[in-house]
Amino acid sequence: MAKRDITPEWQEKLTALDQQSLAEQERFIQGIAQKLGRARVTEKPAHPFQGASDSWKTFNWSPEERIENFTANFHAAGGHVVRVPSMEAAKATIQELVSMLSVKRVIHQDQAELHALELDEALPGVNLSIWNTDEDTNWKASAANADLGIVLADHAAAYTGSLTVLSSKEKGRSVSLLPTALIVLLPIERLRTRLGEILAPLDQIAREDLPAGIHFISGPSRSADIENDLTIGVHGPGIVHVLLIG
């Protein structure tokens, strides 16, 4: 289609409409200033500070304070935290939870730490799947059909009670997002005080080296979008257990 030139008459109309729009904007903002009882602000305010203050960047809890605050904050969000001394104890706790929740289908990430648990032997009678270990399986459907997902946390922040799970080919986000219930293994050395301690190093990574996804989990899925009615488990697992290891 050939480009049409704007005639002088149309250009005059467009200019008039633009001026009318600007006048309406000015009238609207002046009205707000009058209701606030102050003069119309025409210059950008100064912002001498950017980001977190130095005092916040240096704020840090002791290991026991991190554990105490993370546990309290995660419980407040509706999650569960169990502290265990070792991966072997975590394995025993997983067996107990699988029995308690009547789990029949489990899926976990393809990670060495989770393979070492040997859950195929520890959970007899349970259908166990390992994420993305063959090309013929619809892994999203497999995760959606699972009663329980098991993942290893990459980081956690005590101040917000948040877990961080990075996704990759071996660590599909569906494992933590789609099953009915979720167990997250959190080695105690990965527990930080502030969220900034987790985000700052990620900000230094080259774009091509960033993980496929960065997911923050603060308790079970919840939504109050409809009529402010709080519903658990709408967009993800309705039950979340953290096994704090160490």
C-alpha cells in the first residue's frame, strides 16, 4: 500500500488535537495540585539515594537467627519446616511424608544430591519419575500428574522466608510448580539473611549465563483474586515442606 502524504489541513487538525490533549493533561494535574493544597510541581524531585542503604547491605543474622526467622516466616505463610541433621535423615523424613500424604506418584529434579537418596528403593510402591531423563515422556504432564515434587533449593532468605529455585534442563520449573505437594531440601549453608544476598550475585552474571528461570517460593500457592476469597493451591502446590538440612 502506497504511503499517503499528510495534507496541510490534516496536519493542522493533528496539531490542534495534540495541543488540546496537552491542555487537558495540564488541567487535570492542576486540579490535583489544588486539592492537595500545594503548587503544581514542574521539576523532577532529587533522588540522592539509590538502592538499599549501606546499613541494610551489612545487616546479617547469625546462623541460628537465620534458622529461627526463616522457620517463623515460612510457617506464617502456611508452609512447614523440619530441621534434620543429614541427608540420610532427610530421606527418612521424605518416607514419613510420603506415607502421611498417601503419595502414589513422585517426581524430582535430575540432580546428584537427589539421586544419592535412592528414593526408588526407599519408596516401594511409589511411581518415581526423574525430570527430563528421556525424550519420549511429556514431562510437564508428568509433573502435573504427580502427587509430590521434590527439589533442592539453590538459596533461601530468612528475612522473607523465601526459597530460591533456579531452573535449567535438569531442574525443570514444573517440578516445583505443578505437583499437588512439594518437598524442598535446603542445606543450611544456603540460607542467607537477606534477599539481596541472593539477587546481587545473579546481577553480576552475564546475560547468556543466567538460569532459565529464578523462582521464589514463600509457602504454598495462594490466591485471593476472586472476591478476596483466599484459596490455597490454585497456582501451584497447596502443601510445601522444607527440610532444613544440617
